[in-house]
Amino acid sequence: RQQAERLFRRAIAVFEEAFGEEYPGLAAPLASLAGLLASQGKVDEAEPLLGRALTLAKKSQGEQGIEVGRILSILAKVQFRRGVPEAVQTADHALQILTNSLGPDHPVTQRFAEERDVIRKEFQGKGLK
């Protein structure tokens, strides 16, 4: 995992140097690095990367782009780990985009639907919607 993190950081640095910090192609490696960091419990480091990735993806794909859905799905999981109630709304939005982009039967959509259900149940158990 340390090697993967180092490689993601290097790829991001190369893209930034070659194309600038606003290069839309940065969205994917930023989101992937954030997902890796989140899986290591580094959610405080992951969230700002996701914010930046989301901004870049929305600029290049619009509000309903598939990369936007993927980034929102990672963000929902990060918010969930932090105990942020907005995780439910973020997860719902991500699932809506993934369903529209990939279809309801796509494995990515189905897997995230299950994750979204876990997020919903957790917060409903705490009296939140």
C-alpha cells in the first residue's frame, strides 16, 4: 500500500507539472489516492483530495458524469467513517449517478447500492435520515 500511495502521489505530481493543477485528468488519480488513504484510516487526508477531484470531474464531465459518481461514492464512505450524517445524502446522489450512467444491473452500481444500504441503516439506527 505504501508503494501504491507513492505511485499515486508521483503520478499526480507529473500531471500537475505537465498540465497544471486544474487538469481534468487529475480527478481519477486524486480520487484513487483518496480511496487508498481512506482504506488506511487516513480519512482526514482523503477528504480534501476528494473535494479537489470532485471539482475537476464536475468541470470536465458535468454534474452527472460517471467519474463524479465514483468520487461521490468514495466521499460517502469517507463521511460514513467520520460519522458525518451527510454520508446518506452523498451516497444517494452517487448511487443515482452510477445507476443513470452504468445501469442498475452493473456490478459497480450493485456493489455501491449495498454499501449505500449499510450507510443508511447505520444512520437510521442513530435516528438520522
